[in-house]
Amino acid sequence: MSDLVLFEKKGKVAIIKLNKAPVNSYNHDFFMEFGRAIDQVRFDDGVGVAIVTSALDSFFSAGADIRMLKESTPDFKAMFCLNCQETLSKMESTPKLFIAALNGTTVGGGMEIALATDLRFVADGEKVKLGLPEVTLGVLPGTGGTQRLPRLVGKSRALDLMITGRLLTPQEALQIGLVDRVFPAAQFMEKTMEYANNVANGPSRAVSLIKRAVQQGTEMTLDAGLALERELQNRLFVTSDAKEGLSAFTEKRKPQFSGK
């Protein structure tokens, strides 16, 4: 792992920090490193939750490096977008919870990274802005934004945000469901870590299958989604955590989950 993307573990929580000053504008090398960080989470049985955040103070990410795009060939730009899409889809399909901890302004491709995570938390502040302003450059959000944003906030609202390039405050983003939590800036990482630790130290097998049921099931017909739900539930019934959870409930005690 290079200095472009930093990786650390705190207990069962992995922390991936974007670290390309001044605004985490990403290029090909950056995204390759980001993909490797996702792989580290995937293959580490000791990790239950991953937080994606920024090592910089005021920006989560401003998206793709515009100068790099301007100077590259059309074929390179096409492969670059494809690789970015595939990397974010890999994160989205990984059976562990990913939380975007947006500790600063998050726009363009930075917002598209956040959209591919499972939950989005943002630090409150007047200077923090969120959105997809690619239209102001004469292009569209090409790293999943046109597909994930409508699925998250609805077609017409997503269309309005993308065709105007309008940026939102944290509170506005919370109101439309673009983010899931807004924490005071001074307590932001503390609150995010508290949430992540609670999930990581709980029934992690159930969490992973809930994620799969939601990610895959909502793209199916209702009948197919219900069939997937039944299949995943049956897998959970035979796990140690399910047996412990049911026993703890009947015995009126706190369950001791092992993630198995």
C-alpha cells in the first residue's frame, strides 16, 4: 500500500484513508491502491466493518483528477472509468459493511465513492458540501452516479441534482436520504467508530447476509427477492450466532456473538 491510500485496523474495524493532497482528486494509481485496500478488507477474517474516510481536513474527495482526464486519450478515459466502476462494484458486493465517513466536502467522483458504500455519515459544518456537479464540466457522473443516486433518493430528485450540479449542505443531504447520519465535527470520528464497533462486534455473519439480501434482492422481482431472503435466513439458522441469539433471548441475557 502506498501513501495515496492508508490502511489501519482498530479491533474489528478497518479504516481506509484517502490521502492525496490537496483534495483527494484521484487518478489511476490512486484507484488501484483503493482497490487493494478493499481486497485487504475482503480477505481479513478479523475485519467486520470498514470505514472509508479522508486523511485530509476539509475534503473527503473532489473526484477524478480533471487535469489527468484532459490530457489522456479517449481510450484511456474509457478504461479508467471502467476500472473505477468495477472497483466500486467490488466494494458494494463485498459481504462486509462499508461506511463512508465524510469528514469534508464530497463532490463528483468522491460522492460516487460514497454512494457505493453501505452507509454515509457526514460531519456537520457550513463549509461541507455534497453533490455531483459533473454537468458543469459538460460531462456526466461516470463512476456509478447516474445509477446509484436515483436508486438512493429517487429518479426526479437525482435528476434535478445532476442536471443542475447543485451542492447540498449536510442537513439537506440528510433530509433527502443522501446521507444517513450527521454528527458534530468535533465528535465525528468518535461517533462513527462507536457505530462501526457496535456492528463489528455483533452478529457479523447476519450483517453480511442482510447486506447481500438488500443489495441483490432489491434488483430482483419481489418473488425472487423473497426466495433469496429465505435461502439466506436458512443459512443463518444453523450458525452459532443464531443459536446464541435465540438462547440469550429466551434466557433474558445479553448475547455473546462470535461471528460464526
